[in-house]
Amino acid sequence: MFDELFQIIEDRKKDKPAGSYTAQLMDTGENLILRKIGEETLEVIFAAKDEGQQRLIEESADLIYHLWVLLSYKGVSIEQVKKELASRHKRDQ
């Protein structure tokens, strides 16, 4: 699902379908995307602290989505992130 979601974000960035929240974020630019990441980060923290597991799951999904919008906006692929994580895993063993 993660690869599929990132591809949807990439497609919406390119195709800019009417009514697409992703396309709106891309068109508005980096400052809005960064603000959304900040908001979602706080919501994850609050959910983890006081709002229960389901809210934590929901807010984590929102944060991941907005982070991936930023990666796409900046031209960073999921494969690059996977490669970085794999290299860190190898160093830790």
C-alpha cells in the first residue's frame, strides 16, 4: 500500500485533477505542506498521549501522507528513503 499511495501522490502532482487535495497542496507550495506536517506531528503526539490507539493510527496515517507529499514535492522518491533505511539497518548489525 505504501508504494501505491506514493504513486497516487506522484500522479496527482503531475495530473492535477480538479478537487484533489494533493494537487492543491502541491500548487500552494512548500510552506503549506510544511505547516501541515507540523500540525499532524502535534496531532500524533496528542493522540499518543491521551486519545487512544485508534486516534494514534489515524493521525499517524495523516502524518505519513503529508510527509510523502513533501518528499514528492521535493523530488525525493520512496525508493531513496528505503535505500537509506536499509543502509542504516546494515550498519546496526
